[in-house]
Amino acid sequence: MATVGDTILIRCKQKSFKTVKPTKSIFCCITEMRVLYFLFASLLATLTSAVRLEGKVIPNAVINDLSKVDYTTARIALNGAYKTTRIQSDGRFVFYDVQPGSYMLEIHSIKYIFPKMRVDINDEGHIWAAYTGLGRDWNSFGQRVGYPLEIQAKAEADYFMQKQGFNLKDLFANKMFLMMGMSGLMLLFMPKMMKQMQEMNQEMANEASQPQVQQKGEPSRLTETFIKAQQKGH
């Protein structure tokens, strides 16, 4: 007669065990986890290296009141259109998540002209700025600017040239006018000058012919004097 223990042993022997093989879904999950980890690490490194760049437009003789700045149209740009931001009512501006590198900072305003700046950010997040300009060597630095940046307007934008009245001095200073005037004077006085030159040539020719006549007449006078002297001697 089989006992309970024998029954359990028989069932264990009859039961078959199968080896579970990893499926493709498991490999896909592992790959996705690695990609997500890499992206998270990259994002974390980017956020730790990016800095916050800020500054302020301060009043001066050109802008004595910041309310004159048109905040709806004025823009501050880094490297053209890499990053742009607006000027706040108190003149402040902020760029977020700026990566290390060298940038050209410009303020685009319809009413005012602002100087351009070169801004350098190193890997440690230190910010260095100096004035620069278009056409200037990028390695040539102007006056340094402290941080946070402080920018003043250079002048008011003037898109129209004031019409000037007639100025006789400017007219005579024009080279084209002088050339035309000299040509007109030559056409006016050239005939008279030619006539005077012809008269002078005629006079010179007459003066040159008179000594020859005198030289031809002198021998006859000497001959007459010699003949008269001989007659008196006889």
C-alpha cells in the first residue's frame, strides 16, 4: 500500500522541468534602458555645464529714461539667432542655459544704437566680456565689461539725411564742376588767345627781318663815305 510520501515522490518524478530561454522582448527592454540612461546622463551633463547669462541696459545721456525703450520691438541676440530674449521694463535681460563658448551679443532696437559685445564662457562657467564690432578681428579685444553686463546706448538711430541747402563752397569743391568750368573757360578764351599768339608771331617776324635790312644798307653808306673822303683828298 502506497503512502502519502510515495505518492508525492511519484508525482515529482513524473513532472518535467523546461528551461526558460530569454526572449527578444527582454533584450529590447535592456537596450531601451541603456539608451535612456545615456540620454539622462547627457542631459545632466548639459544642464550642469550651461550657465545663466544676464545683464542690464543702464541709462545715460542718450537714454535718460528707460521707459523710452520700445520693449515690444527691442531684442537681444547671441550669435545672430542662436538665442534671443527681450529687455524687461527695468532694463534687465536674461539668457538661460547658455553653453560654454564665444558669442557675439547684440541689441537690436529701432530707436537706438547699442555697442556689440563679445562674451566668452569657459567650461567652469566663468563669464568674460569685452566690446567689439563688425569688421574687427575676433581675437582683438576692446574695453572689458564687468559681469553682470551693463550696456549703454551709443546714439539715437537716424535713418534719414537732412536735406542741405545750396552751398557755393561745396559747389566749387566738386571736382566734376571744376573740370566742366575749366573746359568752358578754355572754349571761351582759346580763340582770343590764338589771335593774340598770331599777332605776337607777326611782330616777332617783323622784328627779326629789320636787322637784315640794316645789315644790307650799311655797306652802301660806308661806300659813300669812302668816296667822299677820296674826292676831298684830290
